[in-house]
Amino acid sequence: MIRSMTGFGRFEFAGESHKIIVEMKSVNHRYLDLSIKMPKIFNCFETAIRSLVKEQLQRGKVDMYISYETESDDQTVLCYHEDIARDYMAHMAQMADTFNLTLTELARMPEVFTMEQRDTDAKELWPDVEQAVRQACVAMVQARQTEGEQLKKDLLLKLDHMDMLVDMVTDRAPVMVQEYRIRLTEKVKEFIEASVIDENRIAAEVTLYADKICVDEEMVRLRTHISHMKEALCTGGSVGRKLDFLAQEMNREANTTLSKINDVTLADVAIDMKTEIEKIREQVQNIE
């Protein structure tokens, strides 16, 4: 299937004591550019997370946001610092010959008792993080495929229009040569003021003109590029770079055609070609 490089994916993992939320969004980019924002506790997973994403996505600028929430009350614990209490006692003993200190007074001393966050083993969280990242990637891939199919339909319609324009040029070219022959014959008659003219000279001039404006090769190549682009779209996969190259080649042929012809009708057709190709180039920029 054809995938767009624009998409969004989200997954929320809810465990017994914690919640992990992964959100991803992406836009078009020449390569895969992954940016990850996550809590420090997950820093050790960065390499593994990047590997998971690369399994699912080939191109695009991807921003990933991972949040971690804990719902358990046992994450905060009361810590008693006996060494600090001993230092307090030693210093206060030096200040009074008679030292009488109650437990309440000792508890009021700064830093004897503190509330600290219980350390969590990050490795225990990896299965949950992995599941959340994988499911978020799956959601993003689905979104990309949905948009990619819409792009495919639009591009196929534009390519059908391109085929029609190529047919118009192919059909018009012989008529244009014949019209030139008639105009040339009339002008020669006006100059020599005679009813008999050198048909061989006229034929030679027409041949030179026909060779000069001939766009048969350009039309053959253009039709081939259109066919290859349709085939790539129907085959699917990561074909964005190939489509971009074909669009550039199509634009080259259209430019050559426009530079060769001097017929108003064909000039309008060639301009329509360039306009349509430019639309195609914009669309293929979003395909993975």
C-alpha cells in the first residue's frame, strides 16, 4: 500500500501502578528523522525505541512524546538520616554542659527526616514501554496508509489527465506541420507572384520545420514515465523517492516540448502539462 508521510499515532498503556502514554506525529522529510521527548527514567531505552520505529517507518520527520505517570502511593518513602542526627547531637552537646533533647525536638531538626522518591528499576518498565511504542507506531502506520490511498487516487487521476494531454500533442503535431506547409506555400506565391512554385523546395523547408518542432521522442518518454509512475503507485511500498525522480523527468520533457513548439494550441497544452506535473510533484513529496 501507498503511505503518506503525514500521520498521527497514540497509545495509552495503563498498568496497575503506572500509566505510559506515547504520542507520535510526522510530516514529510527526505529521510527518517526521529525526535524523542521522554522522562529521564526512560533514557536507557532510546536506542531500542529508535529500532522499533525504524521497523515500521522508512521516511518522515517524526516527533515522539512519551509520558509516565505513577498512581501508587508507595513511590514516596520516609527516610531517617541517622548520621545527620548524630552530628546535631554532637554539636549541641558542645553548646551545653547539660544536654537534654526530646524525640520531638530531634524530629524538628532539618534533614533528619526527609520524604524521598523510591527508585524504580527502569528495566521492569521496558515491556510496557515497548508495547506502548509498538501500538503507537501501528496507529501511525494506519493513519499514513489511509492518507496514502487518498494520494494514490488523486495522483492516478492526474496521470490519466497527463495521458490525455500527451494524446492531444501527438494528434496535433502532424496538423501543425500541414498548416505550416500551407502558410509557406502562400507566402512563396506572394513573393514570386507566380502560380508555379518549386515543390521540392517547399518540401525541404517543411521537412526542416517538422524536424525542428518534432516532439515525438519527448512524448514517448513522457508516456513511459507516466506508465512507470502508475505502476509504482499500484505496486505500493516505499516508492516516494522513485515517484519524485519520475516527476522530475516528466517536468524535463514538458520543458523541452514547450521550447520546441510555436503553435498556440500546443503551447497551451504544454503549459497545462507543466501545471499538472507541478501538482504531481507536490503530492509525491508526501509519499513515503
